[in-house]
Amino acid sequence: MPTDAGSPLARLRSRLDDYRFDLRIEEQGSVVSVGDGIAWVRGLPSAAINELLDFNDGSRGIVFHLGAGVLGAVLIHQSGLLTAGTLVNLTGRQLNIPVGDALLGRIVDPVGLPLDSGEPPECPDAGPLERPSPPLIQRDFVRRPLYTGIKIIDAMIPIGMGQRQLIIGDQALGRSAIAIDAVINQRGRDVYCIYVLIGQKRSAVVNLIETLKRHDAMDYTTIVVAEATALPGLQYLAPFAGCAIAEYWMRAGKDTLVVFDDLSIHARAYRELSLLLRRPPGREAYPGDIFFLHARLLERATCLAPAHGGGSMTALAIVETQQGEIASYIPTNLISITDGQIYLDANLFAAGFRPAIDVTRSVSRIGGKAQHRRIKEEAGRMKLDYLQFLDLEAFTRFGARLEASMQKKLQRGQLLRELLKQDRLKPHTERFLLAWLVAFNHGLFEDHTDTDVPELLDNLAAHCAGCDLSLDNTRDDWLAALQGWLPRRHPVDTPGP
């Protein structure tokens, strides 16, 4: 009876045909002690770092520490039967995760097991969780923008495809909201998104899933979850799993966006594992290689040259600060690794400025090279006005009397601050971004008060939806198109040369 060459029966027959009686020597160890997600094993002298171990009770672990006579293994699956004396076998393999298009729309754990009550994803390929970053010869310059749909970011702190951008701030200031908006804004842009949740509460996981489903973002998104109750080993592996999934698409020529939410919890999980494995502690009890941990993760985000697929992996790494202390250990490490940071300020949040991004502390070191030249030109003029306004506003707090010209600049800056505000889950198109920048730079909002801004922006968004101009059109073309949307009584003044 003929059988398919790829069927299980055919594979079994092939293995039986190739079987030969021979002497086999295998190493077998035993568990000395187990607890807190760590197993100490004796009797495996050939074990290598990051090698996968199989326990006879069904548990699995990864070699994480090589000691004299014993090794420390981080458990990634622990059954209730794992005790001292359980036999352990080497596998000779590194940990891989299934990768491929079958993961789109799925929710998986860091080893690829489904968490959405569905069948395991049928992925013929597997990607290693640990892999060296692409060498310099395979990389290309960051040239193309990745639009988040958030006005203040796309205008002042632009992000390019292949960039590593940090989102930094205290808890409950909207760090995750920025990342979620960026994922939602990739709908229809042929960008695959991977959202990695590290040590988050189950309620936060459910809210994220419902939000992405409500905005039809799950079709191009994979969620990797290691929630707060998961083993420390799974929390440690979660960002590497998300990176491996994105890396497969990047090498296939796709553009990807990876969100690590958040790396502060990841660093704490790594510290916990290191202390349990009796590694020497360093500053704030973190091990000495904590910098290398995040560097080898984030260095895998890049833009590949056309000869090597031409894909890109953009990383948005979220990190938490305490009381706004940006100079603490983990934040400063990540700032030195990434290509810029988006800093959220508690005072701005309390004052009602949302998203609470402090542009004076935020920077994008390479995103400006990927920004469209028309947006870059208009945003440069606007940013200068905004920074001058912030200095002027700080000066007026001393009660100084201002000239009429200075008072007009102050009012213009207050209007700009209202224009930069934006509600959650309402990303804007880049055409709308250029339209309101042109309108502001040419004074089209100046006859209106701050309370008129939301209605004016809504009308402008509707006007842009019916406009056939592109970003490559000139400023005069956009000013002519804005004749149909007049936020003041007199006509648009066409600027001189």
C-alpha cells in the first residue's frame, strides 16, 4: 500500500530501515535538589550551556550553570512528580520555537505551546531562541519610516524600520498604550507584529488581546505570553522567543515590529535565576552580565541588506523607572544599547497632557534619517516653536510681564500643546500628520481657542481622507488642498519663496 513520503508511517519505516545494532553510550544524570524553578543535576559531564534536558517525569529544563560535579538547570516545564532522584537525559539540542505564518493571530508561550485553546500551530520550520545578531556586512542603513500613528512621535521622535527604540517612564503613564497604538497602526502596512508580555498579570494579558481583536490587529500579530505566575525560566526566555519569531520573517524579507513589555521585569527574572544559581551578585544584586543579556537580545533588531532578504526588525523595548529616575541601573543600560528613547513624564501626565511624552528628554538618534523629507521639513519648524515655547513658559512662571510679540508666541505654543494631545487607540495617518503640520506652520489655527482644537482636528482628518494628495506633493499643493478646510474666516495665504 503506497504511503505519502511525509506521513508518520513513512518516517517510521525510514527510521527502521536505517536502524543498526550497535553499542551506544549515553550519559544519565539525576536530580540532586529542585525548587523555585531551578533543578540541580549530578552526573552529566558532557552537558553544554543552553542545552535542553529531558527529565524522566516529563519536565524539561535548560543548562544554565556548570559547576564542579553538579550543574544548574532552569526549568521551562515542571510536573508535579519532579523530585530528588529523578533521572535526567541529555538531548544534544538547543531550545527552538516553531516559526512561520501559522503563528499569525495566535497566542503562545515562550516554547511555542498554544495558550488560546487552539491546536498547536503547524509550523514546518523552527527558529533558535539564542542566535548571534546579523553581522555588519549583512545589515543596511535605516531608510524607511515606521509610523506609530501618534502625532508627537511621528513628528518629533520618528522611528525607522530596523531601529531599537526605548519607551521609558514610571508605572501607569501609558508606556504600553504607546506600543499598542503602534501595533494597531500597522494594519494594512504589511508589517508583522510580535507582542511579548513578560511577567504581566492575566488581566493585562486579556485586556491586550481584547483590544487587538477589537481593532482587527490580530490578523498580523503574534502574542508571546509569560505571565506573572509562569516559571522564572519562561519569563527569561519570552523576549528571545519573540525575537526568534520575528527573525524568521525578517530573513524572509518581511518587515516586523517586536514589543518587549517589559524588560525591567525580564531583568528581575534574570536576577532571580542568577541568585538562585549562586552567581556572584553585582550592582543592585544583578549579575555582571546583565548588560550582555539585553545587548545580545536587542542587537538582533536591524535592517537587512537586499542581498540578505531586505527585511527588518524594529524593537520597541519598554522599561520602568522609579520616581522618574532615568539614571538607575537597568534604564541606563538600555539607553546605551538602543537608538533612542521616548520618555514619559509624571508631571505632564498629571497636567492632562496625553501621551505624556517629554520631548526635551526624548530622542531618536537615527529615525530622522528615515523620516519623509516633507514631514521632516515641517516638523523641524514646529519642533523649534515648541521648544522655544517651553523655555518661554518656564520664564513666565516668575511673573514677568511680556511684550505683545512674546505673548503671541506663548499663545501659539499653548495652541500647539493642545494639537499634540491625542487619545488612546486613535492612530492618525501620515497624510493627516503632514496636513496639520502645514496648517500650524502657516497659522491656520491661530484664530481659534484651545477648546476648538479637537473639533478642528476631526474635521481636518475627514478632509484628508477625501484628499488625493501624497507626501511627495509640495507645500503649495497642500495649502491649496486646505482651501476646502478653513479653520479661520480669511483665505489661506500662499507663502513666498
